Amino acid sequence: MSTTTIHFVRHGKVYNPDHLLYERLPDFHLSDRGRRMAEATGAYIAADPDMNRSVAIFSSPLDRTRETAGAIMNALNPVREERGEAPLELVTDERIIEARNEFRGKRIGHGEGALWRNGNWKLVANLYKPSWGETYRQIAARVGGFADEKVREFPGEHIIVVSHESPIFSYRHMLETGHPEHWMFLRHTALASITSITYDNATGRMVSVAYVDPAADVK
């Protein structure tokens, strides 16, 4: 069986001293710890005999994902160079961007501008089917369209995709259960973790899912 594997990487920790829901807002970068997390995941990928054979790397266009992808390329490209291969170059894609959220810019917690003021709490009454922006089905559909395209484009290869918690887990949950709706507090997508999904090239169907958290011990 010929297979293609997409390694979905969540970005590292973001510098966010005001505890804002930053969603798709610009200028939210990795924190010092986030950079170390991205470097740890990059080192893990570079040392893995399958992942370090990845032929392409994609990320959402947001700062935190591009910076995480940059750390991965810094670790992976020297390995490719040793093998006489061209360095990977980052390509961004809107389909793997963070979920749209009407709460962007709100602060988690209490005080002026906090999320729970002005009746906003009513929008989170049903966390299985969020009403504050994109539905889980919309999120999973756009990520699925991206994945289907890349499986056809890179048959038999490994590729790396740096995205966000909600897109990665909603898509994974849809593949595993047939529906993308889930309880958001039970997601299995740690910062800088890797969710590897392998597809059968003949059918495009998922063969397996693997998960690893290389940055779990990064302080």
C-alpha cells in the first residue's frame, strides 16, 4: 500500500501578557518558552527518520505558526543539506488558519473588556456546536480540503503542516468519529505537539493517526 503522511504541528506558546483571545489578530508572536518549544519539536522532527524526509512544509499565515515553522526548518534543513537535498521553503495557506472567533480581542477573566461581560457568555452555552464563529464542521471541512489536495499532490511522501489547536483537532475528530463536534476542553493537541495522519493513496482514506508531544518538558 502506498501512503502519504501529513504531520500536523500545533504552534508553540504565544506571548500574551494581557490574556487576550487573539484568534486571527496580527502581532501575536511566540514567547521565549514558545520558541524553545518550537525548537524542541524541530529537533524531534529532524531526528526522526520518517519526518526528516518531509518534502514540503506549510503553515497558516499567522505569526505564531510561521515562527514555529521557521524553527522546524532551522532544524530540518541542515539534515537535508547533508543528504544533498534542497532546503524546504515555507508556503502559507489560509485553509489551515485559526478558527474564526467573534470574541477576538476580549480578555479571559474579569474586568473591563473581559469575555463574560455584555452577555457574551450566552454564546458559549453549547460548546459542542460553538455559536461564536465558525462551526467545527466548517473548520474540519476546510482543513480536509487542504489535506485531500496535498495527499494527491505528494503521493507517497511526508509533509509538515503547522496550524492551530481547533483546526487540527476538529479535523482529526471528524476522521476518527465521523463528526467534528467535540468538547473543547478534552482536546488532545498540546502546544508544539505533532498529530501525524497517514492516508491510503489509492482511496485517500485515513489509515492511522499518531500523536507525540516533543515539547512537553520545555520550561
